[in-house]
Amino acid sequence: MAPVRVSSLWRHPIKAHGAEPLTASAFVIGETMPWDRVWAIAHEASKVAESADTDWVPCANFSRGAKSPSLMAVRARTDEASGRIALEHPDAMPIEVDLDNPSDAAKLIEWVLPLSNQKRALPKTVVRTKSAGLTDSKFPSIAILNKASLSELSAAAGQDLAEERFRGNIWLDGLEPWQEFDFLDRSLKIGSAEFVVRERITRCMATASNPATGRIDLDTLRLLEANWGHQDFGIYAEVTQSGQVRVGDAAQLV
């Protein structure tokens, strides 16, 4: 494998409500990326119990970009010391919240209501995960994506596609396009952490929305199907050795 490096790192403290770039992150065996999908917003048709904490449940229980495209334009910034999260959106005033505070959680629901699709189940309550993050997989997954695959998809789309569209955690540069799919059931060392690749990521309509505007501008799923015969982009991995990953770190099969 040619020299491969980490080109960027992202986390999403509130599921489907804000991407946040990083320069470094710890990774711990059996856990999701720290501060990634710690909270989510259950909608009014959700089967999630109305309590502060929840076990893992499917993403259909939560407000998300596949149903409310505008949410894809939310940006987040987390103060790890205080636990407060600052959120921005091009169509809303900035807000800063402590989601363990019920009053602030209610403020977030009020803030996100105008950004939500009024024809779908509307946001109702903020929930926090009891253990692993509220990822789209049942296991504590880390989403690893390939810059070369993004370039291929961008070329097919006729426009540059932003990384935030795909809600990844670790982006790798130096691979061949779609080479990440060859890593299933294999181990990757990235920085000082190690991961085992579990499965390909099958995409949803959230990726059709431009993260700069929150408006649908591309049928990503049809584009993937027409050009490559599938709707997959990226891979889910699980941490098998705790360690640190920084932008610029090497990645290699082990």
C-alpha cells in the first residue's frame, strides 16, 4: 500500500446536528470517537423513551439530514472543559448550549424547529447515549473515508463535494479510489491506534444536501448506483487498540 496519511478528522457531538473539524483525537477500545454522537434529538414519532439517557437505537428515531436536509448545514464547536456546544447555521442565529441542562436542551429544540422539515416528524427532546455514541451502526463504529473516492465521486458529479456531506470521522489520503473496500475484516493502524474494518457504509439521502447551504443539490445515491453499482461510501471500523490519531499521521494495514 502506498504511503497513506490522515488528511482530516471530524466529529459530530449531536447526531445529525453539526460537523466539527479536529486536528487530533484519542480513540479507545470498544468506544466511538470521543464526543461523537453523544447526543441526539428524538422526534415526535420516536420510540425512544423520554429520559435523559438512552441505549443504542436505530437512526429512524432521530431528527436527521435524510428527512430534514437543512440540518446538514449545522456546524458545531465543543468546549470539552465545560461540555458546552456552540452551533451555527446560515439561516439561524448562533446558539451555545449545555445539553445536560434541561433548559438548554429545550433551547436547542426551539432553535432547530425552524430548520426542520415541517412535513416530517418534528424534533421533540434531546437524549444522551448511556455508553457508545449514537452512530448508525449497532456496534461502536468509527467512519473511515477515502479522499480519492471523494475525488472520483466529485468528478462524476461535476462539482467538488465537501467532506462534511458524508459525516466521516477519519479521512485518509494516498489510497486508490475505492481501495478502502478491500480492507474488510482487516486491521488498520492509524497513528498509535488500531482498528478492524467491519463493513461498508451504505448511504442515505442526507448526502444529497449541500453542507454549505442545507439544500439538496445532488442525487448522490443515484450517482453512486449509476457509476459503481452500489450506494456505499466509506467503511465502518471498530477500535481494537487504544491510541491517538492526528492529522498527518500514517495509516497502514497490519
